[in-house]
Amino acid sequence: MPQVTVRLTLNAMQWQPITTAPYEVDLELAVLDKEGTHELVFPCHRIPGGWVKAGTSEWVEVHPTHWREWEGGAAARS
């Protein structure tokens, strides 16, 4: 039942399913773990095979559930 609540909350905030994430675009990612839903504090790019930090191309070991366009500005990219 909690998953339904999370899904509704994510949709209300204009989150999109991770399967629809575009490649090479600054994205904000959401991950679901035992503590709930969390947004990453830095933008990421989808690449074939996974995710990298935008700006540094550092590999990010993450399994996101949802995405939305990054609106945090360039200062948050470091």
C-alpha cells in the first residue's frame, strides 16, 4: 500500500517513469529505498548502461525509479 502513496506523490510533482528518461540531458533522479523516496542532490545524465554525474561524467551507482528535468542550476553540478 505505501508504494501507491509514493507513486501518487511522484506523479503530482511531475515525475516521469525511469523507462522514459532521455539520454544526455540534465535530469533529477528519484530513488526508492527502505526509508522512502529521495531525490539526488546533483544532476545526472542517462547513458547506455547506466548513469553519470552531469558535468563530470563520473559513474553513479544508482537504480532510480523516476526522473524529471533538472532545474537546480549550474552551481549544483559540481
